[in-house]
Amino acid sequence: MAAVALVTASTAKHWWPGENPIGKHVRYVSEKPFRTVVGVVGDTRDAALAGDPDWVEGYFYFPYAQSGVNVSPRMNVVLKTAGDPLALVQPFRRLVSEIRQDVPVTETRTMDEVMSESVSTPRSTMWLLFSFAALAMVLSSVGIYAIITYTVAQRTREIGIRMALGARERDILQGILAHSLAITSVGLAIGVGAAYASTRVMRTLLFQVTSHDLVTFIAIPTLLLTLALVATYIPARRATKVTSRQLQENSSIRAQPGIFPAPARTMTTTMRLALYCAVAPS
């Protein structure tokens, strides 16, 4: 019987691009006779779900009877079932024993177990990266909150002056949020660019998800932007409330009769407005 082989589609495309692979010849390096290609089958992933190693340039299959000494005597059999696959373990063992009693069935696993073992290392790596990413997100949120709180505290006097001159709380709040949004947008633009540039490194850790997944590149920046706005809104809102309360207290003090004579109250108010205009930013 002539030595024959089946090649995968990727193998045919790699070694005979644009040609009909039927009738071509392949062999192992250690084999002397060539095998004739008699068919093309679909691609499979034998090494891992994420992809085969770079050194794999293709696969071909041949009859087990023609394996000779070049292949391990171990054989893998895949059974497709309609129900619980573990229920067929014992019937399969009996079937093999009836055919060849000297052939043991040494290991049985479900396809879920095989897939789980295949992705165990990438899954652990991804969970580690996810933990670091979540920690970075928490630290960035706390950092944004601390920076905005400090910045707003430094601008409390300015906010009070603006509100004394007629600025509304909503205007002050919108100004602080817009400033924080501009800074956060610059950081996100740099981060997205760096993430896009590092997609080649992450490609081998992904399965059934592209390294340029559009949903990820939209959802994560949106989440970070939302966290930044929330971290900005809390101290900004607190500052406007405190300043508004202080202004109301000052107004109530000035409104109490008998504290200052009328000329003194007028002069005090004029001096305060002059001071506000002098220190207020242009």
C-alpha cells in the first residue's frame, strides 16, 4: 500500500500557495519515502486554544498502520456524545478490551477538562493582569479624588469670590468638572495609545477575542472617565456648598442691626467688593 497523507488547509496554503495540493508529496525528516497527499482537511489547534507555536508550519495525518517507528504507540480517540460523556467511559473500555485485550485505556477526560487545562496558564495570567488593572483603577480614582480635593481646597477663596460676584453654584461646578475632564481626557488618550501599541504582546493570551476589540477600547475609557468625573464631583460639590454656607453666614452677620453703623457697613461692603475685584482672576 502506497504511503499517503492528509494535509490541513494551512499546510497546503503555506507550502503550495495557489496550487492544488492533491498529488504533492510530504514526509517526516526521518522518513525516507515520501507520502502522497490524497486530501485536505480543516485546521485544528493541537498545542493550545490561543494558537499553535511559531515553529509549527502545518500538520498532516496518515494511517496509523503506516506510522512505523516514527510515532509513539499511544493513540488518542475522541468520542462525540449526545449526553453525559462520562457515562460512556466504561462501555468504551469494554469495547477496546473486546477488540484488543492488550491495549489499555489509560486516561479518559472530557473535552471541557482538556480545554480548561489548555487555557489554565493564560487564564492565570489574565487574572493576574486583571487584578493589577483593578488595583490601578482604584489607585487612579483615589489619586484623582485626592488631587481634585486639594485643588478645590486651594481654590476655595477664589470660588467664594466668584460666588460673591454673582457666579452660580452650577457654573462653578461645571468649571471644575470641565477642568478635570480635560486633564483626564489627555491621560486617557495617552493610555489608549499605549494599550493599542501593546496589543501584539496580549494577542497570545486571548481566545475568541481580537487584540483590537472595539468594545474593550470603548468600555474601559468610558469607565475610567466616569470614575474621574465622580471623583471630581464629590469634592467640587462639597466646596461649593461650604462656600455658599460661608457666604450666607457672612451675609447674616452683616444684616444684624447695631453691629456697624450705616456708614461703616457701607464702607465695609465697598472695601470687600474692592478686595474681591483685586484678587479675583481676570
